[in-house]
Amino acid sequence: MKVCIRVCRPCIYTSQMQHMEDIAGTLAAEDAGQVAKLRSVLESVDHKRRKILQQMRGDAHLLNLEEGSPPIQPRFFSPIHHKMWR
């Protein structure tokens, strides 16, 4: 397992997922209802992890922009406002 120097969200979620997978494996022979609940929790944690990783990729992209270029370009639905930013 990868060890981070600092605690980051993806590592926390990965650790939580591993823990829940271990529990699910233990309970698999005991109670199908509990396994279904754990599976649901695992899917939720995995969804959060993927969302955070996607956000981190976006943040990294913003940090890598060339100096002097605006990090965020405004987007407007109105053509009048859009012309103001050209």
C-alpha cells in the first residue's frame, strides 16, 4: 500500500475502502443484508474518491497554466456579455 508523507483525502478514502472490503469479506458468509449495505457504502466511498481525484487533476491543471494567463475564464450565456470578455 502506498504511504503518503501527509494525509490526503484519496489516501483516506483508499484506506476506508480497504477496511470496508475486509469487513465485507468477513460478513459475506454471515448476512447477505449486511453485505448489501457494505457494498452500497463502498460504492459511495469510491464515488467520493473518484470525484476528489478529478478535482485534484483540475487543480493541478490550473497550477500548471502559464504565468500571466487568467486561471479562470468567465463564461456567460448572453452574447452581449461574452463580447465584453474577448
